[in-house]
Amino acid sequence: MYPDPLDEYPIHQVPLSMARTETSDRNFYDRYYFNAHDQTGRVYFVSGFGVYPNLGVVDAFATVTRGTDQRAVRFSDALDTRYRDQVGGYRIEVIEPLETLRLVGEHPDLSFDLTWRGSFRAVLEDRHLLMGGLRPNLDASRFAQLGSWEGTLSVDGEDFAVDPAVWMGSRDRSWGIRPSGEPDPLERTAELRPDGFWWVYCPLRFDDFAIVLIAQEDGDGFRSLNYAVRVDRDGAVEQLGWPRFEISYKPGTREMASVRIHLTDRRGEQTVIDLEPKTFLTLQIGAGYGSDPEWSHGRWMGRDWSLSSRYDTAAPEFAQRKTNGVVEYVVHARCGDAVGSGMFEHRVAGRHSPSGFDSPTAMAR
């Protein structure tokens, strides 16, 4: 065992080298996530970078959707040190922690050189916990931030000048336990799996404030995670209680058509936000989440591996993944007189009776 370069820094939390994690759980992960959009729905960029110390893997992805045309590139390699900020043609530069980062991707089909600047203070969300029977399926910490992008983006020969006055987005950093690599055997836990999962993650930005919302429920609507804050330009953070979501779905689908969100501050004053989708991307197509059959986060693909794919997401073979997968909508937002934009990430898998989905196959009427 050799020390890790991170051992030079006074950042240790447990009496171990930074080459090791405190837990031996194979599903331990440490990941970045980014999105960028021009607020019109014309183009949507999503990217991520992760290390999986107990699996010995580092990987990254970037994907861009333009209507139903989606390009995705992925990179994976052996993890030789925790002090790792690149894989293949992908790298991250932390210029000023919690403020400014640079994201670079080099691939003939998809390339970018993008600088992120936080417009609002990053917020540390409540701890995420999701039980998978008798043990945690997800046990993680995460911070989120709203900001803007500047630089260049090129996808399949089409170039975009990324102007920070137009290109907005959100990012997060998360770490902890999450299904990674090859799936764990279910064994008896197959009997204990919930029959429904409902999820909302919604970072929004307006001129003078940002909103970050999270809600996680089971098939009966029991909420196991609830987080709602307003972040002002001066860094003040205010809790907004228990958000109530009125989601309208397109008939015959589980695809969001519109959303109204009701929030309450500590004085009892009501805030209503209306969302209108502009475009969407399914994380189970090209981004390595969940049931993506080509590649998933932390899976050992061999050394110096990469893959580029192009999809017509309207094709019938993607219908099931869009129905049960995690869908990210770029949204236009209105909150009183304030107009903004952001992302509404949503998943309804299996049953969710409060939404009218009383069985795993039920669709909106």
C-alpha cells in the first residue's frame, strides 16, 4: 500500500490513507454532475464524472440532445489514485472551489471547453437515504448550485458559442453509497423491494434568487426525503417547508406536461411556481443511469475504454426507458412576477397512487 497524493493535504476524516474509503462497501462513489442549456429547449447538455474507489474504476460521460437527436460519449479506465480529475479525453479543473470550474471534453463527435461560474451559493442538501429492503440502497451527501456557462460546444459538426448571459444550468457533487458497477445479487431482498418510487429534483434560477427542491416518495406517497430552499443573491438561505407538486401528465404516458409547485415560508406566506417543459433527456439513454444497457456508472469496461453513440430517442425501443427512467426537463419557470428557467428531474417507477398510477403499468388518462 502506498500513500495517495491527497495524503499531502490536511483533509483526512478517518485514520486511513486517502487511498482507502472508511467503508468497504463496493458501491461507494464520488461524483460530479453538470447540466447546461440555452433556456430555449433547442439544446441540452448533461455530463458527469465519477470515481469508485472500491471498484477501482473512474469514468465520465457527456451527452447532448437536440430535439430527438441525441449524442453521447463515455470514457472509463482503471482508478490508480483518488487524486484523479480526468479520464480519457475528459477532464475537470477546479479553479475556485464552490465557485468556478472548467470542464473539457475531447472527442471527434462531441467536444467542449466550458467554464462554470456559480451565480448563487452552493447548498448542502439533507442526507439522501433510500432503503432497499434491510440495507441502504442509497446513502449519500450532496451539494447543489445554480450558475452559468461560458465557452464552446461542438456536437456532430454543429458548433455552439456558449454565452454566459444565455447559457444557464445547475450542478451537484455527491458521494456515499449508490448502486455502482455490476448489480448486487438481490437474494431475499427481492421480496422486500418497494413496488413504487416517485422522485423530483428541481433546481431553478431567477434574477434575484434560486430555488432547490427535492422530494422522494414510495408508492403510497409516503415522503422519505423532503428539501426545499430559496437561495438569495447575498447567500441567505430560507427553508420553504413541504412542497406540494401538481403534475399534469400527457394522456397515455408518464411524461410531464406542466407542473405547479406550492411552497410555504416560515411566516406562512405562500409561493407558487409554474413550470413549462421546453425539452427533455432521459438519463437511462446514453448517460449510464439505471437500466442503460450500453454502460453504467462504475462498471469495469477495461482500460482506456470509450464509446460514442447517436440515438433517435423517438424510436420505439426507447419508450420503456422514458416511461420508467429518470427524465430531466429543461423548464421555463414563473414565480409571481419573476421569470426564470431550470431543470425538473422526475421519475415515476412502478406504482404511485397519489399520481393516479395504481399499478406499475398505469398511464395518465
